[in-house]
Amino acid sequence: MLNYFDLEEKNIDSLLNAVGCLEYSSPTDAHQILDKINDLIDKNQLNSTQFSKIIEIITSIFLQHNTLENHVIPIIELILSKVSPIDIAEKVANLLFIEGTRVSKSLKQYFYQIIINAENISHQICDNLGLTVSNQNTDEDLRELIGVIEQLLLKHENISIRDFHTYDICENSELLNKIVTRWFLSKKQNLWESASNLITSHQIKSLHVDISWADNFKEEDSIFLVKKVIGWVHIFEELILNFIINIINYIKKTEIVLQILDLVFQHVLINYEPQHVAFFFDLKNYTEEETKNKIIKLKIQHEAIYKDIKQANDLKELACPLEYSRLIQYQRHHENEKINKSADAQSVFADLFTKRIMLYGETHIHIANIGNNETILQENTLSSFSYKMTLPLQQFTDPILSEYQRRIFMNEGMEK
């Protein structure tokens, strides 16, 4: 076989196919083949398919004789000097998946760098990378792989986290907690969206804070984390409450805990279903006495709010505000208002707030200030319903305000 490499007239494709079928019983035989491959690369104009085949061959040789790593790595470096990473990235990703744990750490890092440096990336590369999650032996290996996926998500607009075969990620709850916490603490919208997609696409039921992969985490960062969870995972009420309560019990600084509780009460809990409200106010979920005292005060405040609006129970929109505000904001509001997409979002929302109009089906509700910090709500068409209250009713019913606040939380702190 070695003599075929020295022929002046040779079919390189056939030669590489033949070499790829061989098994090398001794390191000496394998070393000789590596030297011939090195000369072949150096003296010939090879195409991307041939380079991919060579990558496959030298990887196979290395897996048979790991003492030859110092001879394999220089060949990879020579290949990279001759061809663009994009031409061999798919083969490299495929080898990472097929060979799994047999690939050495140093060889894996070269393969990762080839994929990262590729100018474009295919969905097949992403899929194969995602399938290697179960092949990682240590937490360090997992973090390195997720770091590669992060870089690809930030670099390429044509891919999303859904392209990475995320089933294995979401089945590993410890890994999922680390990724979601890390990505929501980042300043990158792509990573916020990716964390949200992991949760929503797999209907995740349980989530806990895990800062072990977070960079330079400070307790003050937990407020930012809570806002991201509220903004990006707003559909999953029980999951949000569990996650936030987990954060509260982790934080030691009382002032931070109190700020988080106020955030939850003002932007989340006030619109939640009874079982979630009961869960939030259950003192068994909290460890610190000062936190429990704050929960008791919020519970009293919450009960007072619902006592004040008991006259509104005949309106189904107020009986279950969250569900109906979702329906409104995604259907009636966009059908009737037709917001000018080219206008500044905040200006548009500010204008809607000024009008104080909420749409419910074929009816509308007007809120007017009648002095002494009191508001009156008048509902037309359905009935002649009206009552007075000293509370900001829009917190319960205004889908525009709710959506606006959520979008602020979603985009706050974003780096361009």
C-alpha cells in the first residue's frame, strides 16, 4: 500500500478509500501511513472531499494507536493551512458524534475549533454536535461543548438552539439548570431566546437556579435573572414560581430578596391562577424568617385586592385575568389596533396607555380617574357595570400594559 503513494499517476480517491479500509496492527505501520498522508497533502492539490476523507483516516489511526497523537495533530494543522474550515466542519462534527468518548481531549478541541471557525454552518453539524451531549464524561467536557454551541448561536443567524437535537440536554435536568441560568444571566438576546426555546419546546415542568457555570455571579444579578425569567418564560406560571422561589432561598442578602418578592407580586402573581397563588404564599417554601414575614404581608395585600374587586366576578375577564389577557393581546388587540410596526415601540405603547382602552371581544372597557386616587371602570355593551376602587385596575386587566412590561424585562441589559 505504501508504494501506491509514490506513484506519479495515481487515483487519489481510490487510494484514500483503500487506506481507510485498513486496520493497522502496529504503531510502526500506522506511523508510516501518516507520513505518506502528510506528503500527499504537501505535494498535491486536494479537494474538500479528499481532505474530509483524510481527517476520517487519521482519526481512525489515532483511535487505534493513541500514542501517535503527536503525529496526527500536525497533519490536522497542515490540512487547515490548505483548506477552509467550512470544507471539513461537517466531517469533523460527524466524527465527534460517531466516535464519542474515544476522541481525546486535544483532538476534540481541534475539531471544535474547526467548527467554530467555519464561515457557515449546516443544520447537520448542529444536529451532530447536539447528539454528543451524552458522550461527555465530565462537567468540564459538558461546559466546553455548551460553550461551542453558544459561540455558534451568537455567530450564525441561520441556526437556533432547536437545530442542536436538544432532547438529551432537556432530559438532563442538572445540565438544563446550568445552561438556562447561565444564558439568562448573559447580555445576549440570542442566548435569552435559546434558553426560552429549550423550556418551551420541551414543555419543561421543573427548573432550578444553578450558578455553577455563571461568570462572576453576584447576588445582585439575581434581580436581572428574575426579570429575564418573567419576560421570556411568562407562559409557564408554575415553572416561573418554582424557579423564583428557588432563587429567593439561595440569596442571602435580605434587600435583594425583598426586591425579588416585590417584582413577583407586581408583575407575576397578581394575575395568576388560585393554585399558583396558594403555592407562592405557602410559608413552607421559604427558609428565612424575614422572607416569611414579607410573604405574610404580601398575602394580606393580595387578599385585600381581590376583596376590593369581588364585584367584578361576573366578568369572566376579571375572574381569570391572565388567561384572558393573553387571548386579548394576541388576538383582539392586534386585530383592532394594527400598531404601526415602523413606529417606535415605546411611543406606541405609551399612546395606548394614555387612551386607557381595553378590548374584550366585541366590547370595550374605559378607565377614568375620578379624583382622590380612585378610578372608575365602565363596561359597555355587556352590561351597565361600573364600580369604584383605589387600586390600579390595569394591573389585573390591561393586556397592553402587561405586554409592555414583559418586553421591557425581555430586552433590558441587552448588548448589541
